[in-house]
Amino acid sequence: MDKHYEQFKNPDSIYRPAPFWIWNEEMDSKETCRQLKEMKEHGFGGGFAHVRLGLISPYLGEEFFKCWGETLQFCKENDIKLYMYDENGWPSGFAGGKVVKACPETWMCWACYRIVDAKDVESIPERLRVFMYDEETNTVGKNMTAVPADHLGDFAEKYIVFFLKHDYTTSWCGHFPFADLSNPATTQEFLKCTYDEYYKRFGDDFGTVVPAVFSDESNISGVGSDRLIYSDVVSKKFQEMHGYRIEDNFAAVCEDFNGNFDKDPTKVRYDFNCTISQLWIDSFVKPITKWCEEHGVAWTGHDQEHSWPQTKGGAFSEQRTYEYRQWPGMDWLLCDALREDDAWNDTILMDEIRSSANQFNKERTLVEAYGAAGWHSTFKDYKRIGDWLLVHGLNFFAHHLTHYSIIGSRKRDCPQSFDWREPWWGELTEYNDYLSRASYLLSQGKQESRILYLNTTTTGYLVPASKQKGMINHTKGFDAIKNPDMSDFLSVMQAMQDEQWDYDIGDEFSIADNVSFVGNKIKVGAMTYDAVLISDSMKNIRKETAEILKTFAANGGKIIASGNGPEFISGEKCECALCELKKSWTIVDGAKGVIAELERTFTKRITSTNGWVRGVAHLRKVLDDGREVYFFTNHSMKTFATSITLKGNSVAAWDLYTGEKHGIEYKKDGENITFDLELEWMQSVMLVVNDEAEICPAKPKATKPVELSLEDVALEKENNMILDNIALNVNGKSYPEVYYLEASETLYRERGAYRTPANPWEEGIQVGSELIDKVYGEGTGFTATYRVKVKEGALNGKVYVAIERPNLMKLCVNGNNAPWTGEGHYLDYKMGRIDVTDYIKEGENEFVVWTDIFDIKDELEILILEGDFGVEIENERFVICKKPEKLTLGSLFDQKVRFYPNAVNYTFKCKLDKKPESARLVMNKYEASALSVTVNGNYAGVVGRDGDDYAEIADWLVEGENTVTLRLCASFRNLFGAFIDYKDQTVSDWSGFKIGQRKCAPKASEYSMIDYGMFEAPELLVNE
């Protein structure tokens, strides 16, 4: 039996995607188990129980753990993984406020500075150091801390004052500050509050049903333009590591001041950043790693990797942490990358993880993918981004995110949501299967790289925070990081990718801790390299790195530099030492020089007769049975066709969608084989070299047009209309009609909310049960009035209203109470559907949501009307009108279908003289989040699932009459928004839904919406 192929066909749950499953309501195990069943049936292997904004059940309370335990039992019985998430929101480390509450000494503190006149020094509290300051020369002078403040004017006019400042408290942290992760006491309390509590209850299942625990966005923001992290821990560690005091050198860290410091300012900055980096590893990373090792569970998640290589974002040589995490990870949110560009700089972040996984034998590498891309992101986005992540070494997908509930503001928490509400939930199954097969196979074996490319992160240690410029996150162009200048590093890395060279990135700290030498090769952990590559962007190297390079060169090792490179060793100018060191280097000119030198030094493992183009990439893994896996992707914006030559005896393609495999025709020449490879844009292929499979005869090309006749266009669900402008009455006050978000804020403010935003479930958490314990008495109720016009002849059949929390808030329509009879709604288990057919009328209508007693869960939201009607704009209002008798091709907006979020079925008929060998259904103009095909009742897959906008459908066509149905999915973008003042079409979170304060409701013409629909009929081509 072929163990790899059997697993590939149907991967175990551990290799399947597991979304961020957002626990954000009153948690009920009946509902969690229902949701998990849905998730498993649609290709997920489990979920990360991600506690997040909106959670009502007290975090880590008995109700919370009861639900967790009952959910875990369901997972055990149904082969589902329940992954632990270690925080209430993010960043990890404050335990929903419990850490600082229990240990006030873990409160994050800063040494901040201000330049003031001598007379103002006394007004600054908690002064740490006071120095003379010469404004003309920008010089920090004598330490005057011991001088009484009222005498400072006798010595100088200006002073630079460093003072202690506690980090601010926020609703994000439950009105506690974030905890100081450089303090080892923080992590000990964090483990006690969270990890230990889970383990006490569920420890028997750690490592099996609970395979891993996720830490999210944890970081030490150690430096800023006017501050640096400071505590007794930092002070002692700095002196222990470097032999002098940070307090006397504060000013050298933040800015390019002149002064009589103990060391050159560049050296001080380097030493300080090394101190924080080491505290990060010793105080936070290692203790959690150790805990997870001792308790049999893998530590995964990600930190602040997107600030590479800057220090001000909190990523102090982030690659170093991957050595310690059992499953290293990163996040890749948004879905705009590679739509119009063949390469993005974020690849460095993926390559750091892939490289560390190679060096330290990490089988699983996680990516938190897709989120915050808006309700309208598409299957094309998921496939394109997914392939990019896979080919750069990420093999475990945590879809961001799947909402337990979308009640209230929760629907605005970083959509989209991968769940049962979505019109494309059924179609997602095949993509999850695709990812599962790829994740399994790319988790196996080893990647053998010959080139070790030194990471440049300590160069960022030299630059003051105020001068650091640029961010790697979602950037294009090699000049993305302007200070320190990383253009050479990025261009060399991209050139190696373009030319398919095998390389790993090496972190200086990890190399120093894990280096050995084998002849003229260098070994880091489990990986042995033939050459070391140094970028011209690397202006600093650690003294440990310099010694390693010296030894490697003395052993005959190959060192290539893309320019003159380092100017500092451990933050100090060392011209003589560097000059001597570089004598053994092969110094070339930039990226072109590097590629030329690699070609002179090594034989390529893979060659292409037509060369390579930017955007084509591959990942190679060597399996334990000698077979080699090659995963190819194409993001080059055009079709790439060539012949590939590599070492091997045979080759087979393993289909990631079906799990089947077939042989590929090849030519054998000695140890090598040559075969053709053709990839369209966004197409990928998984090849296994030295594998045998039957070669299927090539099918004839489909070029003959066949007439398609449109038979029917039908909505799968009732059409929708939203009511989102509200006139509010509360506390005896009447507020004019405004957008619902403003009305909701007003209601919470009238009910005494002190937070910003006023809605406590938005961008904030409760600690314990502080919010839900508050009881509001008689007279605290409200009425919220929504108005809509119904045009003559518009009403045809039943009309319903979907209302949130119908157990708390009541509905009145045109003066009539519209009772909720208990009917649920597909959008959420906390929503109800009310039949208002008998109350709605032609003309003006009033829908009033009301309650006598306010409840903290009373969030004013949109009302959704459902029925067989149309929607149009009249006098800057959305009105209900008559729907066309029959829908057809073209704009859904033009056909009065505007807010509809679900699927539309376009049914075509065709007649064939015989069953074709090949048949391609080619799309013309359309707009959809997903588009799938059914042929004669058989599901034929998603259009463009692996390449351009077409579907191969020959297998399901028959001689004679055929029915072809295209299922076009809209999205919740047109139901939930964001609608108003929405400029960025690539990202959506809470802020994207906000509008500026207005005195009146927005106009209908101001709404940003997407006109979904099939605008032109597709073409059916069959073989002659």
C-alpha cells in the first residue's frame, strides 16, 4: 500500500483546515456541536475555539468551560480537532485582564521623554532622568537628576526629561493595560490563568483531540519615537548583558541625539534591542514552549512578523521564535495580493517560517489566512492566495474566520466568515479538500536547500525608532523598507525565487545557537548548506556571526555577498575586522551578480527550456521513500508554457481536487527526465517524481461552439430589502432619523455607556461578567422606528422580517404588534423571522423595534425584509417595488435585486449529437463571489477553480438534451455592508463600516454596493 497516496486521497482531520472559530456570544454546546458538524461535512478538520469580541459567557468561567468540555466530547466522538486559543481577543498575554489584575507589577511601563524649558521640569511626575539639552547642537548633556528642580534654571535653559509612564488602559483589554511580556512574572501568571485552567479540565486530550494551542499577535513593543520599554527587569538585564546602565543612555535609544553616552549611540541602540529580544525569548517564548512540551500539546500562532525588519512594531528578529514554536505560524489577511502583480514582498515572512521549519524539523507551519477582506472576497482570491502560501512553505490553514454568531456588531468583525450562512458554503468543500491534500503532502519529507541567506534583522537594531520607515506588510517594490534600506535584500531574494534557486533564510541568533560544520559545509540544526549568501542590505552582523563566517571560510566554505555589505559588528564600527573577514568572500554586484555566481557554483536541480518568469514558483519536498514532490504555481499574470528537466525516472500528477493521479509523458535521458508543463494564471499542479501512474490519452481540444439557450433565471431565496435608518426615542428624547450605527451608539450612551465606542460589544471585552450583571429597570426602554415606502403593486405573496434577539426586542408594524412565533432564521440562531404580510401595506410603512426595559444585548441593527418584491431608488430612498415577472441575463440591480446576498441559478439547455470527449464552458462577463456548474443534475465544480474562467464538463454531458445550471453566488456585502464612506474595497473591519457624524440619514445614491449577475451568456465548446 502507498501510505502517502492513501492519506493524500482522504487526509486525516489533522491535515485539514481549521478556521478561527469565533466564540463571541452566550456559548451553548448544542449550537457549537451543530456548527462543528457543518464544518466537518464541508472539509474542515476542526476549529480554533477563538474567544473574541462579543463573548457574553464570562471568559474562563464555569459556563464557558462547561461548553468547552461538552464540545470537546462531541469532537472525540466525531474525529474533529478542537484547537485551543489562549486569549480573550488579542494580543495574547493579558488573559482577558486577569494577569494585570492579579499581578500589578506586570503593567507595561515606558520611559518617555520630553524636551522642556527648565521651569517646566518640576511639572513632570515620576522623573527617571533629567539631562541638560542644547537645542542648537541637538546634544544631550550632563545628568542633572540629583539637582533640585527649582534650581535647574541656574545651569541651562532646556532639559530633556525621561519619566515613567504606565501604559494606557483600553476597552480592548477590558479596561486593563496590556501586560509587559518582557517580565517573566507575566508569562507565569498568564500560564496559570489560562493554560493551567484548560489542562486541569481537558489535559487527558492534549496532543490528540486538542493538538495545539494558538497565541495571537503577542509582542513587545520595545521602542517608539518618544519612548522605550522600561522596568527593573529591563534595567537589570541590560546591565547584565552589556556591562553599563541603560538609564544613563536613554536618549541614545530613541533618537539621533548627540551626547556623552557610555557607548556610541548606534551601539547603545543595538545593545538595547538585543536586550529586549533576549527578554522576549527568555520571558515569554521559552516558558510557553516548555509548558507545551511538558503537557504534550503543540504551540502555534504568530506574533508581529509584519513589522520586519523594524523594531518599533515589536518583531525583534521574529524568525528566531520559530525555532521554539512547535508549529510556527504567521497571518496573511486581506485578499488583494497578486490580483494585478506577480510578486509581493511579504514572501520574506513565509520564507522565514519555511526556512526555520527546515532547520528545526517542524512538520506543520500555520497560516491565518484570508480574513478582513470583506464579505465580498471571492473563490478566486482564496485559490490564488492559498497557492501562494503553499508554494512558500505554509501547510496548515486557519481560515480567518468562522463566526459562531453574527448578531449585532459581530457581523462587522473582520469579515468574511467561512460558514453555513454563505451562499457558497457547499462549493467551499472542494476547496477545503484541495487544501487538505496539498497540506498533507507538503507536510511530508524534507526540503533540501543548498544556500543559506542571512537574515538582515539586526541591521534594524541600529536605527532609531523615529527614523525607521517602511513596512513589509502588503507592499510592492523593493524599496518598501526605506530605512534601514532593504532593497538589495528583497531584490536578491526575489531573483532567487524567479530563477527557482533553493535557499533558506538564516536568523543570526538561531544560527549561533545551532551551528556546526561538516567539511566545507555549514549546518544549522537539521539542514546542511553548501554556501552562505550575504546581502548588501546587511549593514550589521553579530560578532557570533563574524566568527562563524570566519570558521566556515577557513574550512573552504563558499560565501557570496551582493555588495560590500556589513559596516558594523554587533553595533560597532569594525573596519579592520570586516575588511579581513571579507577577503574570503566572493563579492558580486547585486541580484544579477548573485544569480550569475550561483550558476557558476552549482548545477540547477530544475531547468526550463523557455526560462522562467516572475510569478512562477515551485516547492520541492523529498519523501521518505525517495519520491520527490514538486508543487508548481503561476502568478505571472499570463500562461507559462515550457519543458521541465529534472533528475528522476518517471513523473505523475496528483490531482488536488479529486485525489486521483495520472502519469505524464516524459523523455528519459540518463538520470534526467523532461516533460511539458503549462500553467495558466492562478493554475497549480502537484507532481510526484519517481511515481508511476497510467498515462491517459490526450483529449482533443474543445473548439466547436454549441448553442446554449437560456431557460430560466431564479433566486434561490426570497429577495431582500434592508432598513438601516432609525429615528430613536429614549429617555423622553427624540432623535431624528440617522444611520443605524449612529442610533445604536446614541442608545448606549443614553444608557450610561462610558466606553468608546459606546457599544460595549464592539472593540472591547468584558472582564468576568461586568457587563451582563448590570440590571436596567422600568423606564429604560426605547423605540427605534424604521420607515420604508412600498409602491403600488409591489406586494406579491408573503413578506417577512428578520429581527435580531426577538426574545428581547419586539416588533410593531404600522401600529400592529407583529408577534414572533419562534421561527428561526438561517443567518443566525439568535435571529427570528416574523411574518408581517398582514401588516405591511402600499405607501409609507413604519417598523418599530421596541422594549420596555433595556438590556445590554440590545444592539440596534438593520432590519431585513424578505419576500417576492423588488427594490429600487426613488428620491434618494430605497423603496419596495414590483419585481420583474421574469429574471434574465444582466445586472441584478437593473432587475430590482439589490440587497440580495444569496445564489442565483441560471439554467441553460443544449442539444448534442453525441457525447463529447472534451467540453469547456467558457464564461463571459459576470460578477460573483463564487460560480459553480451543475450538468444534468451532477455537480461539476467551481468555475475557474484551477486557471481561467471556464469549467471542463464533458464527463457529465450526454447525447441529446442537456441541462447546464450556473449557480452564481452574490455575497453578504450587499446585505451587511460596509455601505457608506467606504473607500477601500479590499479590507473590511469595524472601522470600515463607520460613517462620519451626520444630522440626517445617508442618501441611497451614497451606498457603495456590488452589482452581481451574469451579464452575458457563457459559451459551450466541444471537440469536433
